[in-house]
Amino acid sequence: MRRDDTLRIGPAIPGAVLPLLLILIAVTAGLALQTPIGWVVAAGIAAALSGFARMAAGPWLAAAVLVVMLLAAEPTLWHTAAVILAVHLLHVLGSLALAVPLRSRIALRALRPTTIRFLLVELVAQAVGAGATLLPVIGGLPIAGLAAAAAVLVLALVGVRMLAQRGPESFAVPRRPVRASARRADVGGPS
């Protein structure tokens, strides 16, 4: 392409909108939980890191702050649903923010597959979250929390076991096959 050429991509949004959306989502979810303003500011600052330090894990830090705020807030179905939605949005938009340069434009048509996956996963996550809030509490600990902790432990142990079985080659870089013409040219020493 030359400097005077244009590329028509249809309706699009600027790439700089993604970090702004991350901040808006983190702050709005924090305010919805009605926790102290310091936590809300911490979530907003963590989300802002994605705009200033592109490799920082800002959206994921903001998601972690929101989960801590949920644990400290009044456990209701609405709080749980809001945090599930916010954490999922932070994850999806944070991943996009790392891949999309700030000065670029994102075609809305290109976001369609991501939006469909987001909606399908969100539907399942909201159903699981709603079911988890209905489980009883034993000794001050919700059964859902204990089940989630056990599931994470089992997943970590299975992952470690899988890596131990495969050994160092689990992380090996695949080699490209050598072409036949390249093999014939190699005489095995200095020529």
C-alpha cells in the first residue's frame, strides 16, 4: 500500500477505547459492590495499567481486586452476577487491549466471533454463579467456595502430573522438516 491508499473496513472503533472501557468496567463494578472507595480506585488504577504499560497484567489485577471486593461485600445474587460479568469483560477486553495498538482501529465485524464466544461463556458462567449462591454455608464458609478451591487444586495437580509425564519435551519448539535438496547439499563437513 502507498501512503495515499485507504482501506475500508466498515464501522470501527479506535483501539484507544479498549483501555478506557477497562477502566469504566472496573470502576462501575466496584461501585456496584458498594465497597470502600479505596478498593474502587485500586481496581480503576489496575485497569488503567493496560493503557500505559501494555505488557502489564492490569485487567487481571483489576479482576482480582473485584473478586476480593466481592468476598468483602454482602454476598447477594446481584453482586455475584455483576462481578462475574465484570471479570469476564475485563479478561476479554484485556486480551484484546494487549493485541490491538492504541492508534489502530478495530472493525466491529471482526469482533463478532469474540462477542458470540463471550455471550455463550457468560450464559454458562452466570448460571453456575446463580447456582453457587443457592448452596448452603457451613461454618461461615460457603460450600461453593470449598468446591471451587478443591476444583482448582485438582486442576493444578492434573496439570503438574501431565507435565511430569511428558517431561522437558512438553515445552520443546517443533523443528521444521529438512527439505530433500538441503539434505543432499550437506556433505557433513567443511567443503
